[in-house]
Amino acid sequence: MKNIRKRSRGFTTVEIMIVVAIVGFLVAIALPNYLHYATESRRNSCISNLRHISTATEQWALELRKTSSNAVAFSDISPYLKGAVVCPSGGSSFSDSYTITIVGADPSCLRSPQTHIWMGTGLDIANSSGNPQDPPPVSGRAGPPADPPGDNNGNNGNNGNENNNGNHYGQDKNGKK
């Protein structure tokens, strides 16, 4: 007589262990990247909130003619903000997420102040007298702006080959003679 063994239809313990090991390996590779991107996303969202708070502060100050040294509170700028503004890294309200002091200072995050930093607009909307300040010189030197290209005869740099409309002499608007 032949000894006939029936083959069971399930998986063996070794096969299950191999599948679990492969899944565990894939999770070990993917989890750090997921955590990195989740942290980066929360940081970017918080910086975006800081930008919105700063913009709301500037709008409030411009509309009410406040100077950069005036104090500002959340109740002042809340009409300029859409929805709840909280830090996505664990804030539950504006007061435990962000701090604002004066118009001229950038808002800051209370949850993660070392990494959630917005550098601000770099613009001072008003000085203490209420008059707008001149922007800083671009090249770091004071003085009038550079002359436009061209000579001092009003030719606007066209060297005599073009009229003031940018068309070559002898051509109409469509470039035809």
C-alpha cells in the first residue's frame, strides 16, 4: 500500500515568518521618511501661519495708521485671519501657539520656536513718526538710482536703429516695410 499524505491548503510557519520579515523590513525603511515628511509638513504649515499673522498685522496697522512700535493683540488682527490659526505641532488655540507683541516685530511660534521661523517681509511699514521709510538701497550704497541705458540725448539705448516705439525705422507695427 501506498502511504498517501494529504497536503493541507494553508501556509507553513516558515512562509508566514518570511512575509512578516519582509513587511517589517519595508516598514523600517519607510517609517523614518514618513516621520521626516510629516514633521516638514507641520513646519511649513506653521511658517505659513506665521506669514498670515504678519500680513494680518500689517493690514491692521495700515488701515488704522499704527506705527511699528504700537502693541498688537490677537483680538486686533482676528478679523483679518481666516479660520482658526494654531500651530499644527500641537497647538489648541492661538494663545498657546503663537505670540505677537508689536507691529514691527515678527510673530513667533511657541510650540517649536527653533525650527518654526519665518524671516518676515523685511519691510518696516512705518517709522515712529508715522511716515513711510525709504527702502534700503539695493547695492548697499546710498544715492540716486542708476541712469537708464542709452545716451543723454533721449534715445533710450536704441542706438538710432529704432524709433521710440521699438520698431526699426522703415517698418510698421507688424514688422513690414
